[in-house]
Amino acid sequence: MKPKVDRDRCIGAGQCEAVAPDAFEVNDDGFVEVIGDLEGGQVSDAVESCPSGALSWDDG
């Protein structure tokens, strides 16, 4: 599984980037992007810590 971002819910808080900087980045438009290393517990922690609930898991 990999994380996905719901851009309609994303508020660009950057919590995910703070928790898992190798996996997430807030872009110039203020939205989070999945950028890289998706291994480890930090990614799960980032998905769970998203204040707007914009991060979830893509089963596909």
C-alpha cells in the first residue's frame, strides 16, 4: 500500500512533511505531494497525524 493525498481536503499544514520528510513535501501551491521513500513507520505516523484527514492509504 502507498499513501494518497486528497487535494480537496489538504490544507498544507505540513505535519506529514515534518513527520516523514523523505516521503512527503508541501509544494509551491501549498499542497502535499508524495515524493519518495515510503518505507517505515514514519509514513504511517504521518498519515495518522494529518490534521485535515487528507492522507489515506491507496489499496490499488
